Amino acid sequence: MDAAWPAPDRHDAGSWTLRAAAGVTQRANSIWPRPAPDGGEAGSDDLPDLLREARAWYRSRRLPVIFQVFDTPAASALHQLLDAKGFTRQSETLVMTRNARHVRPQSGEAPEVELSTEPSGEWLRVWWEVDGRGGEDSLAVAETILKGCPSVYALVRDRDGRASAVGRLALPDGSGQGGLYCMATLPDSRRQGLAAAILQALLHAGKERGVHGFWLLVTAANRGAQGLYAKAGFREAGRYLYRQERPLRARTGC
């Protein structure tokens, strides 16, 4: 997952990876507390020192301190520290997975899906219109993130030939896994089966490229998308959430 959405600015602080991308997307501007080889985490005595280093690193970039933390027993000490420091809990997200068995090509009745290995201007426009935050500078940073990992980009047009829905399959080198990202459909083109067509086309493209397993990320509140992915064979494999430091005034009461 880290390789599929790579932040251009990175620093290893002990067992934590600090990631920054000029504030474009939470994922690329968050701390990944990497698990230890035995599946654990950094010792609880080390956590305050790591947090001080992380705060200094993000403040030098004028960015908030945000953690991407899985909700597991191994992360309990970190969650306790962040609770004590007043970090909010945001955007609970499901990780859903499936294997590549039984992935079949689309039926002849499905909308035609255009595939490429680079995001076209049309592809970027649709995705950014649905999910983007910011102007052209932010979009340029986002494009850098997208191109940081080999990927397949899918696009579907409406009956008038307008690009209307997109998706991305990230293919981190040597992983044998494919990650589905950037599933986006313009509001006036929804409920026409475009997202399902994109999803099936990307699964088939991954299988053709030797992928043996897939993952995707969907917010816990997005029941509709979860239903779509469940129909495509995905099942929940874990959850994470973002923990963000409150602004100084909120933390001090000033």
C-alpha cells in the first residue's frame, strides 16, 4: 500500500516512515508506524521520542502531524499515546482483498473500458473533479504520486463520448499484488454500471499481468461502494484510521 501511493518526501524515524507531499491527500502526508519483524511495534518507551522527532519534521514543512494506524492490538500503545496527546480519530477505512482466481473478462454487454499505462488529461480531469482537493499545483503533485508506481489506468465514456468514470490499478514492483485506487464516476453518470465495468476491467488486466491478489481501500461510511466491491468478491481484511494532531490553540485552550 505504501509503494502504491508513494509520497515524494520521506524520512525514516526509527520504525516510523514520515511521508509528505505538500499536503496533497492524507495518505501521502501521514506517518506509517511500520510493524516490527515479529508483528509488534516500537517499544512504548520509544514512542514519545519518535513523536517529538515527527512533530519537528512536519512543522518544518508546515504540515499537520497525521498518523495512518491500523486498528490492531499491536498498535494499542501508540493509540494510547495519541489519545493522551489529544489526536483526533478520522476516516476509518476498510482494507478489502480478494485473490485473482475466477477473474473473468467483461461480458459483451458491459461498457467499453479504455486501458493505458499513463493517466491521460481526461482521466486526471474526471478523478480530480470527483476526489480532488486544490488547484493545478495540487493536481501536479497528485500526478507525481500516481506515476510513482507502475499502474494501469481505466476510463469509460458516456454515450456522448465524454470521459465519465475512471479507476487505477497500482502494480508495485515484485509484490504480485494489485491495488485498486481512484475509482471515480462523475455525478450525472452514476448508477449506470460504469464503476462495475471499470472494476472488472482492472481485475482482468491485473490477472493478465500475473497478479495473484488484489486489495482496495474504502471508507467505513461508504456502504454503497462496499456493496459493489463485495459483489466483485472482495472481503474485509483489516481496518485503519487517521489520527491527527489538533491545532495548538485547540490543544492548549488558548
